[in-house]
Amino acid sequence: MPKLKTHKGTAKRIKTTGSGKLIRERAYGNHMLSKKSKGRKRAIATSAEVKGGMAQNVKRALGA
């Protein structure tokens, strides 16, 4: 079976940590920020971990 190509769109959005965790940015932080509370904007600014079944799919897309 041939090698799998890396899905470049996924590679640009998700980073792998040294321990193998997948880190992503949160959505909804680009526009219409005046109606969002400060706490909500701070929460959006933090990164999140990809978990569960989705992590398996992402690892396959990254070729890892």
C-alpha cells in the first residue's frame, strides 16, 4: 500500500506536542467581537486539545 499524503489544510491548523497531543485553535474569534463578552473572548483565545475519535481521524490526515 502506498504512503498516505499529509492533508495540508489540517497540517496548517493543528500542531502536535512532544507527547503526541493535538492542539487546535478555537473558532469564533475573528469578527463581530464587540457583542462578545471579555470572558468569552479570553476563552476563545486559548488553544484546545483534539480528543476522542476526531483525534484518530486527524492523526491519519497528518500521516502520524
